[in-house]
Amino acid sequence: MSEDLNKSEKLEKKEDEYIKPMVAPVRQISMGAPIRWLKLGWSDFKRVKRLSLTYGIVMMLISMLVTYVSYSAGSIVLSIAMVAGFFFIGPAIAIGLYSMSRQLENGVTPQFLRCLKEGKKNMSDELVLSFVFLIIFLIWARSASMVHILFPSLSGMQLMDWVKFLGAGSAVGAVFAALVFTFGAFSIPMLMDRKVDAITAILTSINAVLRNKKVMIVWGMIIVALILVGIATFFIGFAVLLPIVGHATWHAYREVVDADAWELGPGLGRDEAEEE
């Protein structure tokens, strides 16, 4: 009798998994949402200042190191490309910040080891998504080198030549950055939060961005502006700005995406309690 019950429960679970949609429902939001997300991100930053600041400082030091190495190689184009990499890999490297905000939201004290555990449990899908971002970045880097071919002698360029060079590079980069933003705005937070596959997370992110185009354009411009401020301060600003953006992105996901049809992912102290 118990075996029959177990079989029926398994069948019900399979049926539930089968009827899940390919895309999670999304909500339409107001134009004031990005400012609200930043305020919530700042609030989370203050609540876990030590962890967030440590995360930001590590990102700041990595940025400085990468830029120094590329600049030492004697290539200005490589330096610009590596700095611009933050626009492409930002959603993936902020996964620890999403985890902190998730724990705070659920009344759990954020811990570094717990963040690592949450990230590891859905590692395969996260790697798929990170690989997609990496491919887009590599294609963009190749495109940037093609732009460089049009301006072979950077040392002899005048002011207007630099304006044209940076304008052309920015236009090309904006196309690829828009792709990454559309794919990653909500997908990685969703992978962190729910037991969902990478394809569903990506499609949900695309749908959410397209359903809220004006708001997401504003949000994207805010993120770009904050990253530029960080670069203008020789990456020192990254120590605070990147964690705030990461925390804010979590709140953006929670407000826009309705992922209740999927089970909660690991973490939140539940798996630790089960192990005990």
C-alpha cells in the first residue's frame, strides 16, 4: 500500500513538473521602480556591510589588476575591452550578492559559506548562463578589434579621431551589452532563487525586459552610469557601487518575476537544518 502511495506521489510530482510553463509570469512596473530598487539595495548593503564591502573590494582589486596587466601589454584597446567586460560578466559575478539579499529577505543571517552553498547547488545551469555571457563577450571583443583596424594608428589620432573611435566602439559594444542585459537581468537571480533550468530563466528574463522596456532602459542606463563612475574613480567606487547594484538587482527580480510555480532553491538555512 505504501509503495502505491509513493508511486502516486512521484507521478503527481512529474505531472507538476510537466505542466510548468516555459516562461514565468512577469509584472509590469512603474517608472519609479529603479530608484526603489537602488534604495532597497543600499538598505541591504548597510545591513550586511562587512560582507558586501568585502565582495566589492575584491571586485575592485580584480579590476585594477586586469587593467594594469592589459595596459602593461601596451594595448589601449585591450585595456578598454577588459574594463568593458564588467558590462558583460556583471550579472554572473554578482551571484553572491543576490544570495545575501535572498537570505536577508527570508530572515536568515547572511553567511559567506551559505552563499557558496547556494551557488554550488545550481552550478550546472549557472555555468550554462555564464558560458553564454562569455561567448557574447568574446564576440564583442573580436568586434572591438575589427573597429580598431579602422583606426590603426591610435598614437597619432587627433581629438575628433578619438571621438569617432570611441563612438564606433561604444555603438558596437552597446548592441552586445543590450543582449547580455536582456538575458541576464533576471535569469541568474531566478536560478539562485528557484529550482529552474537555464532556458526557462533566460526566456523569463527576455520576456520581463520586453514587457517593461522603458523601465528597463532606465535601469540599464543607471547601471551603466554607476559603472562609469566606478571606472572614473580608478575602480575605487566599485567597492560600494557594485554591491549596491547587485543587491538592487535581486529586488528588481523579486518585484518583476512571479516564480511561485517553481520550488524554492537551496539555502535559507533549510538544508543545514535537514543535515543536522
